[in-house]
Amino acid sequence: MESSSEEGKFGTRCIEGIVLDLEGKPIVQDPSGERISRENLQRKPNFTSALTYAKEKYKKFLQDNAEKEREALLCTKPFESMVNLRLLQINNVRLEGKYKYLPAGLKWLQWKGVL
């Protein structure tokens, strides 16, 4: 059994600051492939140009989905037990949940590049 003087020394109640800076490099996209294939399809509509255009559109779709999968997601519920949290710096992170779980005693909140 732990004594009353040792209660609260461990766990999330002890956390006073969190810094998460998850800046990701964007995936480089070449818009010229889609543009060129669309122009070729408009200028000379045939099976090859239609297939090339569909392939370029599908590549763009895959790139867009890859960007979404790279998002950093942080749930707000665990913050509820962090009653001593005073500093929270979360850059390039998307919060999911209710903001009421963020501690009322926060003195510093930095939230840049919200996703």
C-alpha cells in the first residue's frame, strides 16, 4: 500500500508539459502529367489517350489518400487525467474529440499547422 505522500507521483497526473511537433514533408506531386494527358484526350480522343488520362487521375487519387494517411491524430480524452498539465505545444496534429478534456489550468497552448 502506498502512503498518502507518495500518491500522485506517478502516471499522467504528474505530466506538466507536452511538446509534439510532427511536421511532415509534403509528397511532391507533378500536376503536368494529369494536365498533359487531359489535353491529349481533348485534342485526340482515342483509347490510348483515355487510358492515360484515367491512369493519371488514379495516381492523383492514390497520392491524395497517402497524404491523408500521414496525418497525425491525437485523441483529447487522455488529457482529462492530466490535471497538472500547464504547457501543451502540438504542431501539425489533428485533435479528435471534445476540447473540454483539455485541462483548464493550461498556461501555454501552441497549436500551429492544425490539420
